[in-house]
Amino acid sequence: MDTVTNSRFEPRSGDVPWSLRGNDLVMSVRLTPNGSCDAIDGIARLSDGRLVLKVRVRAVPEDGKANESLRRLLAKTLGIPARAVRLERGAAGRMKILCLQGDPASLAGRLERLRSAV
């Protein structure tokens, strides 16, 4: 079951873990594998002040399974093909940088709606 759950951090307007870069949208994600379900848990501020989208997946962190689950969850949630979600950095760690291809304004709007639902 894919869900969006409440976050302990309530971001201020304009505080988002994504930015526009050319024709793409780039986002920071903190991924937790081996979760009880696939879910986007909201936005969190790390101890160094950076913002991340908190995501958990049921997949295990081996052979890229958790990364693939992350790509598919974000694609499904945002209504884009999985091939439009590319992992740029963080293949072996929890902190990821993802590049989402498509209309950046449209993607940012969908993420804003997602943020308000959290």
C-alpha cells in the first residue's frame, strides 16, 4: 500500500527539498529501506539544515532493489514513467539526489500538492 503520512517537521512556505535545474527537477531524498510499507512520510530538516523528502520502501537495500522501489514509488505518486526518475547520487547510502524529467513546473506543482497533503 502506498501512503503519504504526517511528518514531525512542518516546512515553511518555500522550504522544499527540490529545485528546478534546466528542464529537470532535482530533489533530495532520505530513503529508509525495509519499511512496513512503501510511503512518502513528508519533509524533514536534517541536523545540517538541509531539507529532504522522507521516503520508506519495503524493499531490501541490496542489488539496487530499494533504489528501484524508490523510483517506482515517486513515479507512481507523481504520475510520470519510472524511466523519468533517475538516481544521480547516493546509490549505496540513505541520502539520495534524484533527477525527475518532465515539465518542471508541473512536477513542482504535484510535489506542492503532495506537501500540502502531508
